[in-house]
Amino acid sequence: MAATTPATLTARALLLDMDGTLVNSDAVVERCWRRWAERQGLDPAAVLQVVHGRQGYATMALLLPDRPMEENYADNRVMLAEETADLDGVAPVPGAPAFMAALAELPHALVTSANEALARARMSAAALPMPETRVTAECVGASKPDPEGFLKGAAELGFHPADCVVFEDSEAGIQAGRAAGMRVVGVGPRAAALAPDLHVTDLTHLRVERAADGSILLTTVLP
């Protein structure tokens, strides 16, 4: 049922996923993973149901549980190179430019399953500013849904997990945020069925304000 009154969350810091949350990269992701699925003899449609949110090697391990991890890591390196080179169709999620502008003076960090090179390429292609604080694939030992990335992001910003709000679009990402003890804003259609603390169809439906005490107010904007 659609909300009839605005909803608000209060935070001290925001932790932002990239793909599907700030940047629409679905076309690239689908092209690259379809090719990989076909090479492995897997159903591409089934593969695309589980790729979002995780690092590539973790998705491969889920889909091919008996495969040596060394092969997953090798394929992941190839996948990252392919994705970094393919920026066709990469665009900001609606509302992302204004959202990022509103965060310029507020505590926030990028927490993404992409590596640094891929994150820079996609944020640049979407004409979005790269947050000064970021946790990329190289910074963690475990992929989402493990909470390591979000916990590291909170620590680097200097805030307790309970004071942070995560922005995510995928099941793996939302699970990671919850496991970190954080509240979650779900962005887009994938997040709608996952019961985040607050859901918006895109970032045009969210207002960001700084309160008098320095906290961050996140309020839904009704259509």
C-alpha cells in the first residue's frame, strides 16, 4: 500500500551503495554476466537474479559451489576489467545528482562491491562526485551480505553503526546493512519487496536536510 504521509529517518552519517542506488548500470551488468553465464553453460536469466549487490567472485561461488575459488577470483578480475571498459548506458539514478549535492557537507561514504577503478569509471560516467570516504572491493575481505564494508565505512567516518543509515537496492546489500546494525533506505524496484526501513522508487522522492543539532533528516517526498 502506498504511503499517504511522508516518512522520516534521522541519522548522523550515510553509507551509500553505488550500482542501482546512485548509478544505473543494469545494462552493463546484464551484458557482462550474460556472457559469463553462457560460457559456464548456465541459464543467464537465473544468473541475473542473484548478481546484484555481491562481488563477482561471491556470485560465482554461489552459482558454482564446487568450483575452485581460484577460478572465481580469476574470472572476477576479467569481469571487473570488462565492466570498467563498458560504460554504455551508465547513467545516474533519477535524483542522484541533487542528492549527492545535498550531501556535500554531510558525513557520507561510498560502500560498493565494485573495485576502485570500476567505481571511479561509473561515478564519472554518471557525472556524480566521488565521495572522499569510500570502501571498495579492495578494502574488505568479505563481500556483501557480510556487513564488513558498512562497518568499515562507519568506522572511517567516526560514527557508531546505530547512527548510520545505509542506502541500498539489492537483497545482499540490505542484508549487509541490517547485519551491521544499521537502518536501511531501499532504493528502486529490487528493494521494494525487502522491507527496508524506508523505501523510495528513486532519489527524487527523498529530501535531505541538516537539523539544528547537526543530524541528517531523510524525508520521503510523496508523488
